[in-house]
Amino acid sequence: MIENKPIWIVYQPILIYLSVLLQLLKVSIMKDIFIMIKRTFILLLFISLYTSLFAGSFRHLNVREGLSSRQVYQICKDSTG
């Protein structure tokens, strides 16, 4: 004879299993997201350091420093400055 158990007792092991599985998936997804954010941060840090190292130094020159006009398209520095 089949007993009339409440439905939550029948499905309780399945619900417990599903809740544990969901918690494990949440932890796994959160770890993946954290790793992705960390890698992105490190990549942006290296890019910013790289661009600051090779940006060079700029000096504003105008007619007072000996330029012939206000527009300069290319300039090269020689041994005399």
C-alpha cells in the first residue's frame, strides 16, 4: 500500500541536491568572474605602464625658441640640440 506522504517529504532529497548543486555553480561562476576581472585589471595595468614608458617627453616650441612658423609637421633632434 502506498503511503500518503506530504509532497515536500517526497521531493526533499531532490531539493537538497539541487540547492547544493546551485550553490556549487554559484561559487564556480563567481570564481570565474573574479579571475576574469583580475586578469583584465592586470592587463590594463601593464598597458598603462607600457604606454607611460614609451610616451616620450614633449616640449612645446614656438617662434620664440627659433621656429620659423607656428606649424611644425616633423622635427628631429641632432647632436647640437
